Amino acid sequence: MPRKKSLTKDDWLRAAMEMLRTRGIGGVRVLPLAKKLRVSRGSFYWHFEDLQDLKDSMLDWWDREMTESVIELVNATRGSGEKRLIAAGEDILTAHRNRYESAIRSWAEDDKKAARMLRRVVRKRLDYIISLFADAGFPPAEARARGELMAVYLMSEEAILMDESLKDRLRLFRRQVRSLMS
């Protein structure tokens, strides 16, 4: 009989993020998470001190997986600002890296730590997308206007175009980039 794979901290965090997305922060609880993952609560305490530690880790995970990973991918991409911007957007859309945006924003309404993290991550995203437009040769004010428009689009795209196929969403995104690059 094959040995059951041990859960990692990331497994817990992914499940907690899905719970956040579907139930809100009030629905993120240890016992329902353990049941969802089909393990005992003891497994939770192997990875986290308590529920607050989980919540703090969720915010860090969201930043790392939904922002830092995109920046790392784009920094490794060679080519024009346009090519790098397309790489960022394609990664965000295909990996659904914008799927927790609404849940994080709702959480931040009542939680100061979540609100600080939200502001920090949004600023990081804006600055990075603006830098891609600056790399494409736009003067600072134009790079900022175009970058902010694209960043807001990428952060909210999945919620707005939820009924569209990924293929159509990618096509529209590429059209948006071409429009903003001209």
C-alpha cells in the first residue's frame, strides 16, 4: 500500500486561501480546514502556532505566490517591455493569480494587518507594472498612467470576465497591452 504523503505548510495555506475565497476570513478555521484536508488538527499545529499565525502566513503566501512569483518570472524574461508585460499578464491569467483579490480586499476592510499588506502589495504591483512601461520608453507620467490602468485591469480581470474562456481573456489582455503600448 503506498504511503500517504505528508501535508506541507503550502498545502494548508492553499486550502486556507480557498476557504478565504469561498467563505471569507471568518470561515477560515482550524477544524474545517483539517476536515477538508482529511487530517487531524495536530497536523495544523505542526505548521502553525495558532490561527493568527495561519492568517499572517496566508498574507505572506498571497504576496509571494500572487506577486513575487510573477515579478521573478518577468525578471527572467528577455525582451521588450511589451514582451515582459505580456509574460506577466499571461502568467497572472493562466495561473489565476488574481483569484483572491476580492477576498483579500474584504478581509482588509476589518483587519489592520491585512489592510497594511494589501496596500504594500498593491503598491509593489503598481510600481512594477509602471516600471515595465518605463522600460518600454514611456516618460514617467505616461508610464504611471498606463501602468496603473494595466495593474488595476490585471487585479480585477478575473472577477469582471468570469464567464469568458481563458483563451478569450488572454486575447483581450494582449489587445489591451497593444493598445496601451501604442
